[in-house]
Amino acid sequence: MPDTPETPRDEIAYPEAYRDLVVVSLALSLAMLANTMLLLTVPFMALELQVSPAMIGLIVAAPYVLPLVLAIPIGGFVGRMGARNIILAGALGMSVGPLCSLFFPSLTGLLANQVIAGMSNMVLIIAAQSLVSGLGQGRVLERCFGWYTMCMSAGQLLGPLLAGYLIEHYSLHLSFATIAFIPLLSFVSALFFSSSAGYGGKSQRGNASYVAQWRLLRTNHGVQLAIIMSSVSLFIMGAHAGFMPIYLEGLAISASLIGVLLSLRALTSMLVRLVMSRMIDWLGGRTRSIQIGVVVVTGALMLTGMVGDQVVLLALLTIAIGVAGGISQPLSMVILSESVSREQRSPSLATRLMGNRLAQASAPVMVGFLAELYGFPTAFALSAGILLLLFLVWSWRVGLGHGFTVDRRDDLPPVQ
């Protein structure tokens, strides 16, 4: 494969593409609103049930286990069947999950909630990303992914704020009830997709096999980079979101303020996507932006456990994680989409999601285990340091920034 993926012409795929972009962005922003409310509500329910930090890590990791096994087959299924009906089903699943915790307030109910919500969230994300990847080409595709992920960040922004307010002023039960209601709005919005959204992208059964995706992953550096940069940022954000409520609650910081800090990360992730292209240019291109982003996001988590209850410093580090994570997610999807053929996009995006879920599943388990042994400051520093070291080793092996780049054609230096 060429070192720099060939960027196609700028054009939309069909006349109703922007309408479908609006609908999918609204549907997924509502789903992410409910999902990020769970990020705050579930740990507080676990604390109420008096479970250990290691068990909390397993509970937080529960939504990401089945997607590790089923992401690739579901990606092929979405590619063949289309996104509309799958998004409708996923929205209903997101509504059912929280009812388990509401009607069965126990460890079993909490685990059932996490598993159902995790599967439903996976289905929604694969279907939505598959739909967006088929809306256009070139810079149009960049803008589509940018706006789509920005709207998802809007949902992530409001989720912790709403959950923190409901928990502090009302109850955990009302928070779970609200989480169950919001995905129904996502279901209603998905009814307004155009007929083109029902067809999805082209995908052959062979492309959705584990063997085909493993072969692609081994030989395609663009796919490797897309998965690595996305997984690193999500590991950091998963550790940050999963354990910040517990860590800061131990420092006597209120639930509302914890919700504000988590929402601040979502806000910066959302806003940076409005100027993503300009920031990439300012940092010196895509490749340079990726290298800086990985260093910033890992370094910020390392420092988080060292500043104690200094809210201003915690906010600055949260902003750093939000900016780096905000760029990495849409940019990784664009790089992956440009690195594979159109027929491979749906299963390849599912492979990327599987990597994301592996990172999100391992983050709470690893950090929870380290926290039980050494405390949260050491756990944050060790986990982030290991990720940074692994990224630097991979970059050296593939020659990232030298023999291998992912910059746009107009960003590349002229041949001497």
C-alpha cells in the first residue's frame, strides 16, 4: 500500500446525504447522552452497594466484553442490511438496559444493565459509522465525521451534568429512569432517515470474517494507526471517566463538580472538532497531530493523580484529554476510511470499534487492579506510561513520520 492514502474527490454520495447526517447525528447524540449518564450513575450505584474497587472495574468493563467477540460479524451484517433498522433496534436496547438497575437494584441488575447497554451501544455505533462513511468522499467525508462526532460529544457533555444533578438533588433511581427514557427519543428521530439509509454500504461476507480483518490489520499500516490512536485515547478517557468519580469523591469533591469536570472534557472534545482541520494544519499535518495528541493524552492522565484536589489543575488536565481525544476519534475514522476500499469499510470500522472496546474493557480492569494495589495516583501514571511506551515502539517500527505518513496530499513536502 502507499505510505500516504490517496484522497478521493470531494463529493456527496447521494442527494439526501446531509439529511441523513443530521438524523444520525441527532440519534447518536441522544444515545451518547444516555450512555454517559451511565458512566456516572453506575459507579455511584456500585458505591451504594459497597463493592471493592476491583469489582467496580469489572462492572465498568462489562459493557465492552461481548463487543470484543461480535463487533466484526455485526459490522458485516450492517454493511449488507443497512443502518436504519439496526439503529432503531439499538435505541430500544439502550432503553431496556437501565430498567434492569431500576427494577433490580443489586449487583446482578447492575451487570445486566451494563451488558445490555454495551451491546446496544455497539450496534448503534457500528451502524452510524457505517452510514456516515458512505455519505461522501474526500474533505466532505472529513466534515461529515467531524460534525457527527461533534454531535456525539454534545450528548457526552450533557450526560454527566444531568446525571450528577439528578443524583445529588433527587436519587439514583430517577437517574436510571431518565436514562431509560432518553433512547426512546433516539428511536423516534431514526424514523426520519431517507430511504437511502436503509441500504448502507456495500460489504461482502468475506470481508467480515476474522481472517480477512486480521490479514488487513497485519498488512495495512493505516488501519493499524487508526485503531491504535483511537484505542489509546479511549483507554485514557475510559480510565478518566470510570475512576475520576471514585477518586475525587474520596477527596471530598461533590457529585455535581465531578459531573462538571467530566462534561468539561466532552465540551472541549466537541469544540475542537469545529476547528479540527485548522488545528491539524497548525500542528503540522495529520501525522504530527497524532504524535502530539498521544503524548498529551497520556501525559495528562499521568499528572491527574499528582495534583490532588486542585480543581483548576484537574480542569486543565481534563481539557488536555478532551482536546487530544476530540481530534483522535474523527481523524482515526477518516484515516481508516481512506486506507481501505469501500467494500471493506463497514467490517473495518467494526474492527476499529473492537479495538476501542478492548481498550475500554481493559482500562477499568487494569486501573482498578493497580489502584487496589498502589492507589489511584500510581495507577494513573503506570497505565498511561505503558501506553505511551507501546505507541513509541510501534511508531519506530513502522517509521511513523518518516517512511509512513497519513498527511493530506497538499500537506506533503515537495519532492526534491
